[in-house]
Amino acid sequence: MNRSELETTAKAMVAKGKGILAADESSGTIKKRFDSIRLESTEEARRTYRELLFTTPGAAEYISGVILYDETLRQKTKDGTPFADYLKKLGIVPGIKVDAGAKALPGFPNETITEGLDGLRERLAEYYKLGARFAKWRAVIDIGDGIPSQFAIDANAHALARYAGLCQEANIVPIVEPEVLMDGAHSIERCEEVTSNTLAAVFEQLNAHRIYLEGMILKPNMVISGKKNTNRANAQQVAEATVRTLKRYVPSAVPGIAFLSGGQSAAEASEHLSLMNKLGPLPWALTFSYGRALQDEALKAWGGKAEGFAAGQKAFARRARLNGLAQTGSYTAKQEQDAA
Ligand code: 13P
């Protein structure tokens, strides 16, 4: 393990005014996204869409890193430059999703365990050669009747720490992502309780596994009401509850926290991040690692058509810039309208 390389990479991923683009949708997930614009998910369509995002003029000003999927890490721009090399030249760190997805946890109905540890050491060595300098592993914790169980939280925390150890051995910065879903009707208080238990278990396991905290990034959910809750907490409440929870459970040795968007609208995700950064000074950098909240507008503007390419890039550049502003606490709802 080269600690200074890990630290340098982690710091670059959470550089001021920048954040991470999660473009690591698995084949199943990207098909769902393309279905929404009635586009068939062929390998060439996926390549073209990723090229649209990565070659957006000006995006590198706000994007520090991109999470890729295995297929994308092996693809090239239309003039033949491997995506990883292209991003690196722009000063953007290429990363790779390495988990194999959340699968049913036997004996625990409606709960999952993320798989993908077998053969991971060898895969990471190959990914490093292909240019990846960070990785992502997503654990999924669902809130519902009688769930999550402490067992499922602990099993997922253990797998996250096993993954993080293998990454650091390979000089790849692990993004540790324990996602508490916002799909239910639960209150923000219930989300805070489950997120607290989850983060406590994750850092207990990270420490037990001797993870070098200075060489990792945490990717958590925000503390937020369930989508189906009829009396949802407002943006300021989300910002305060999230920062309070993170301060309790995330050691200051961790250089950065990069949120997932989890089903929030693009504007909500920008506003929440900005309000949190206004609550500073904070012990870690707080930034974005959004998938849907960065891409939804671009995907729609593109519409899968060659004539929509420039409009797709424009939409992506705009949202990347707004989130870059949110990273320094200087995004406002007014800019949302101005930039429209
Ligand atoms: P969303 O921002 O769409 O939740 O995706 C982020 C991600 O990478 C989930 O693993």
C-alpha cells in the first residue's frame, strides 16, 4: 500500500469546487435510463452517451473524477482514445465500479448483501493497469417494516471493509458507499437513526480491517424523509440533520464525503449540498458523486439523437457547474433560474 499515492488521489477527488460524476450504471440500470428516452441499449449507444458526458466542454472545471462501468473502462472515444486516457488528460481521475450488485440475503427477507469479493484482488490489479485510480462498492440498506436488521447492516459493513482493504492494497482509493434508500414513507428521524447505525457499523469494520482512513472517500445518502412521506422535511432540515449525523460518525481523518443523489431531483440535490457547505467549517470536504441528479437533464436533452448531442452537453455542463457552486456553498435557487 502506497499511502501517499492514496492520499493524493483522494484529495484530488474532493478538490474545491469539484465533485464526481457517477456514470457507472450497470447494463441493467443503463437500459432502464435509456428506456425513459425510448432508446435501445446497444453497446454503441452506451459508448456514444458516455462520450457525450466525458467530452462536454468545460466539464473538467467542476468534475474531479468519473466512476465507470467495466464495459466503459474498455471503450474509446470515436477517434480512438481510451476513455480513461481521455479523462486523465483533462485532469479527471478515472474510477471503476467493482461490486457485483446487491443480492438477496438468505434468511433475511427483503434485505440484501452486496456481492463481488471473489477474484476482486485480480480484477483490481487489471483495473489499475487500465488507468482506474479509485473504485466504488455500493451496499444497500432499505427501511421498511422491521428492517433493516442489525445483522444485514453488519454483514454489509463487513463486505465494504473487505473491499476497501483490497482496494488500498492495490493503491486504488475505495469509495465506501453504504446507501440507506429514500424509497419508503419513513420520516427524516427514522432515516437519521438508520443512517447513524449504518455509519457506526461501517467505521467499526473499517477500523477493524485496518483501513487507512486518509486514503478513502465515504459516499453516503443524505439524511432525508422517505419519498412517499406526506410531510417531508425541508431543505434546511435535511442539511442540518445530515451534517449532524456525519459529524457524529465520520472521523475527521477521512478527507472527503461525496453524496449519492438517490432519487432526489437535480435541483434538490444541488440545494442540499450547498446548504450543508454553508454550515461549515467542516472537518472533511463535502461534495457530490451524483448519478441521476447530474445526468437526468442531459439524458433528456440528448434524447438518444445525434441532433441532441450539443443540447445534452449543454445540460450536463450547466448541472455540473451548479453542483460545483454547491460544493462551495454558493449555489442559490436564483442561479437555478438564471442558468436555465
Ligand atoms: P445516484 O446519484 O443516481 O443515486 O447514483 C449514485 C451512485 O453511484 C449510486 O451507486
